[in-house]
Amino acid sequence: MKFGVSLWLWTAPVNNKVIEEYAPRIADLGFNTVEIPLEAPEELDCERARKVVEDNGLTLTTCAAMGGGRDLIHPDKSVRDAGMKYMKDSLNAAEELGSELFVGPLASEVGRLWDASDAQREMETKLLVSQLQEVANYAASKNITICLEALNRFETSFLNLTSQVCDVIDQVNHPNCKVMIDLFHAGIEEKNLGDAIRTAGDNLYHFQVAENDRGTPGTGQFNWDEIAVALNEIGYDQHIIIETFTPDNELLAKAAAIWRPLAESPDQLAKDGLSFLKNLLA
């Protein structure tokens, strides 16, 4: 099992300067992995970024930044086409970076909410399945696995539950298209976190964590023993990534509703979170 942290804990947007500044710090804190959000994949010097990550003894994963205009199921085809272009640009960058994973809420723009009938939801699901099959084929050509994430009800009205993501993944039916769980979102939507993990089972390929308040793992209301038992039961041995945000980052703090400090500092959150997770899971 590899323990990692998203660069979004410290800052955004993520560019080469950010990666060069924080990769040594992340390694010094004791992490194995750095997660790089691909906000503008075409602007990243991937060879340079990969070198600094490897020079610091880290592996890396990549995640999507599903902002405005990045949407695979939008009613406007031009928006869908832009979403598919972003997927392929990101997979090109992920390959150059040396990442075997590209993860996130790949279905639609974060924050887009709409009321859909059962028939419309079925149509949108079929559309997403078709889109992800194309994306998964492209990812397979680059030896990358894509992982689909559910978000809480305040950030999407489409996929909120692990079971819904699993239904999509089953329909995509592609070895390079798997499930991820973000514990913060699951903590809002799932009845039982352990059962959500067991629902994903062998298809769980990525796991992002934070506490129920999006703060330091182990400091809040989550039943971490239950989480650990479920991960052990399914034999999970992939990345455990701390993903949260600092209120000092105005853009991300507003998007994620982070209105107060979640820890003494981002470094302290990372350090304490890693210590807790290693004791729990390593």
C-alpha cells in the first residue's frame, strides 16, 4: 500500500513551479506518492515534472479537474466534445508523467446540478458508458487505468453513491475503467462506509481520504476501524491519498466550501494524517 497526498492540500493551480517546490517537502514528510491535479495538462512540462518527482523518490498519480466546460454528459455536444478532448489531453500528460492512474469525477462538471426523470437518467447513464468506453480504450493504449468517483449531493446530482458508480463501471466493462472512493463524499452519502468499500470490491483501484469535516484523518467522526477492516477484506493494496484543501487557496476553498482552517497548517495536516493512516493500515 502506498500513502500519498494531493498537491491541492497546499495550492492551486498546479504547475511545474508548484511540483518543484512541494515534491521535496512531500518526500520529507514520509509519503510515497504525490497526486498531481491536471488543471491545464497542455501547459505542463511533463518531462520536467516527472524528473523532479522521481528525483525525490516518489511515485505519482493524476486526477481530473472537472471545471466549467469539462463534461461528458452535457446536453450540448460541443461541451461534451470539449470534455472528451480534456480527457485525452490529460491521458497524454499522465503517460508523459509516468502515472498509471487518472482519477476523479469524470462524468460531469463539478457543481452542475439538474433534476432528471428516470428516463433522462437512464439516457445520461448510457451516454456516459459510451463516452467512458472510448476514454478507457484511449487510456489502455497508454497503460493507464481511469477511475470514476462519486460526489456528494451538493456537488453533483448524477453519481452520489458507490453502487451507482459500480453500475456504470459494470456497463463500461473495460479492464482500464475502475472505481475510486473519496471518503469525504462517501461520508455524506453512504449509509455505511465499510459496506461502500465492499460494494466496490475488486474494482476499487483508488482511495482518497480526509476526515468527515475534510480535515485530518483520525480526528473526527469516521469509524476508521470499520474502514480498515473493509479495505483488508477486499485485499486493497493500491494508493491511499489524502485530498483536502487549504482556506488560503481562494479558488479551491470557495469551490469546496472551506471557510476555516482545518488544521494548524497544511504540513501539519499531512504529517498527522500520514501518521494516523500508517498506524491504521500499513
